[in-house]
Amino acid sequence: MMVAAAERALTSYHWLGIPIAVAGAVLLALGTMFQHRGVENEGPAQGRGPGSMGGGRLQALLRKPVWLAGTVMLGAAILLQLTSLRFSPLIVVQPIGAVALVVTTLATVWATRTSPGPRVITSVALCVTGVAAFVTVAAVSAQDVQISDRHLVTILILLGVVLTVLGTGYGLYRRRWNAVVFTGAAGTLFGFVAALAKTVIARLFQGNFEWLSLTCLAGLAAAALFGTFMVQNAHARGTPELVVAGLTVIDPLVAVTIGITVLGEADAAPPQAFIGFALAGAIAVTGVIVLSTAKTKPASEVEAEPRRR
């Protein structure tokens, strides 16, 4: 059964979305770093409280080339992600976002002239191995599905619940929220953005784009805007590594869960494929967690270590 599935996958266009998604992940990482630098350079003059990303600070950021460059990169990353969703099932391309954390770590090492320790190298290897294995299994066993009205209504109801919970939580507890909470909220919303984008694109190519599809498009825009707002607050409170690490874990987790449980993209997968999903996902998540907490050493310190011995 797996052999037949592999033959179908290799002759399909599911694989076309993978390199496009990788390019999008690279731009996501670089865009996030540029935006973080813009927010960080803005300094704490406006405060790091709940109003730190208000209209005044946003206007200041719009005058910063580094922040605008990051925004352009993120916009291009979104376009590439949407393109990849046109070719491949959601559960194939969404986990590739974990590549962004690897790129962020390597870019930070290069920019700060630090040397990655064994912990960083091991975690990067785990991330790459886990994501590659997950995407390979998904590309072989996943299927594109006809998007029905039931799919759209289910996702919209779930999104409504999430927006209500996050909106209420922000209104009541935003002073207590830290970078982890804001990043988790953003990752959840972006997971819905990916799922809604997949459904809207599918309906468009099915020739069934009507009022319910337009409602999904409105929900996508709302989730994207609220998620972006949450990311900017996360940048004001945490490191770019933390933000990217959280997004690369939560965003794919939410999107893949929707792809499997709501859209049924893995309904035709054999039981062993789910074992592969679990093992590959566990490896990738372990790598992401280790990488998000790993520290690099300055190159000068690494060079000095032999002399200390």
C-alpha cells in the first residue's frame, strides 16, 4: 500500500510545493530578524507595556528601513507559502516552516560572530532530519481533498472561538502576558491563516468561490492582522530566536491538526504513516526546543579554550 502511494506521489505535483515552501521559510526567518531589529532599535522609550505597539510606535517603525525590509520579506514569504499550498496538501508544506528556526540560528551565529556549540549543531540536525522525514512521509501518503461547505464552516467556527478567547484574554490580561504567550497566540492564529488559505485556494480552483469562501477570506485577514499584532508585541518582549521557535512549533502544529482532523488530508494514509508522523514530529519538536534554548559562544572565547587547557 505504501509502495503504491509512493508511486502516485512521485508522479504527482505534490513535490512542487516543497522547494517553494523552503524559500518561504528562509524569507520568514530573515524578515522576522529584520523586524525584530527595527523594534529593538526603537528602544523602550515608548515602554514595553501593553500600549507599546500603539499607533505612535507603529508610525515610528514605518519610518525605519530595516523594519520595512523585514515586512517586505514577510510579505514575500506569505506569497510563497500560498503558492506552495496551491501545489501541495497543507500537511506537506506547513511543517517546512521549522526551517526558519534553523536559518535564524545560523544567521545569528554569522551576524554576532559566535561559534555554534555541539548543542546547537545537534539541535539543527534534529530539526532538519525531523522535518525532512515528516514532509517525505506526508508527501507520499497525503492527499488533496475537495473542500466542502462543512470544512469551511468547521474552520470558521473554530477560528471564531480562538479569536474570542484571545481577544478577551488580551483585553483582560495583556499586562501579564509575556513573549511566550504572545508568540503562542500568534502561532495559533497563523496556523488558521494557513488552513484558511488552503481552503480558499482550493475552492477557487474548484470553481466554487462564493459567499462562504469570501467569509473565509475575511476570517483569514482577521487572523493575519491579529497574529501580526501579536508578533510585534512578542518582538517587544522577547528575542527573535524565541519568536521564531514558537511560531515554527505552534503554527505547523495547528495547521497540520486542522489538515488531518478537519480537512481529512491523511484519511488515505496507512497506519504506518501515522507512526512516521509521530516519530518525525517528535524529532523535529525536540530539535526546535533544544535550539530555542541553546546558547552560542563568541568566537574569541572558543579560540581561547584550547589555551586555557
